[in-house]
Amino acid sequence: MHKRIAGMLAVGITALSAVVAAATPAAAAPPWTISPGGPTNGTAGVTNLVVHDPVNGDITLTCDTSTVAVDLESGTSADNQLATIPETPGIQFNGCLLAGFIQFEVTQVGTWTLNGATFDSGVTNGSIDNITADIAGPGCDATVSGSVGAQYSNSAATLSVVPEPTLTVTRVDELNNCSDLIHENATAQFDGSYTVSPAQTITG
């Protein structure tokens, strides 16, 4: 009887594993193909940086527009790195306000990378990594770092950032502490949908 139950359990686990495997898209393996590749620009409308502060709750920095200059691989990529976002000109945020009236600036630090993970039906899912950005405004000087999820659609030619709290406030200046509104180790998220020109086709 015990052997029969064990056998039935093994069959059930095997069947469940098959269902899960079928429902989960497999990670794309290199090489990726990118056409035409090379220098590409992206433009977005309203973008938001939301800091989830453990003391003060959600603090939102809203920017009217954003642009990004991306250097894509051309042809094939031997690994999962699809592109770099150089520090200059990099990503720019324009008309940024805290609480709707306090002007702020967000500045990219270092080179960011765009990496692919999965591909399905013309959509590449991946991440923007090595993110470091300085936030500066009246009496405020802080740094946010980490990675964000990203998705590129071939048909729409858009690169969209997944708005999940995967960034971290890694530094708040002691003297310019943003009126004690945000604190180190708070999580943050960024959203934005960039229309890419020239349009790219990425497959994996």
C-alpha cells in the first residue's frame, strides 16, 4: 500500500512539474540578434521616481519628460548584454518636481547596462543594471542605486521600465538631508515608457 501511494505521489509530482515547466517561458540563451543596432534614442512623457520611505511613506518625484541615448549591440550579442547607456548623454529627466512645486534634478552616474533574460512573441524581458543616480534639489543631496526590470516590444518600438521597488537609497547627505523626507536603505521605483528611434528588432 505504501509503495502504491508513493508511486501515485511520484506520478502526480512529475505531472505537476511538466505543467509548471510548460507555463514558464524558458530563458533565452545567447546569442541575441539586434537589428539595426547602434546608437538609438528614446523619448518618454511623464516619468516618476517614488521613494518608499519607512518613516514618511511614499515620496514622489515627477518629471515632465525623459530622454535616453542607448548604444545597442549590432547583429549578434555573444552574451545577455544588449546595450549600454553611457553616462553622457545617457538618460535625462526634464522638469522634475517634488510635491508638485519643488524643483529637483536627477543625474545618471556611470554607465548603465541593458540585459536580456527571456524572449516571447516579439517581446524581450530583461533588466537595466548598474544603475546609480544622484537626486539634488533645495537642501537635498541623495543617491539611488540598483536595477530595474525592463521590457522591449518590437512591434511598438518601446522600452518600458517595470515600476517595482527594486532600487535602494544608498546615500543621503547629512547636511542636505532632503528635510528628513527620505532615508538611507529606503526602497524606490522608477517608471517610464520610451519610444525608440530608430526602431529596433531584438530576438533571442
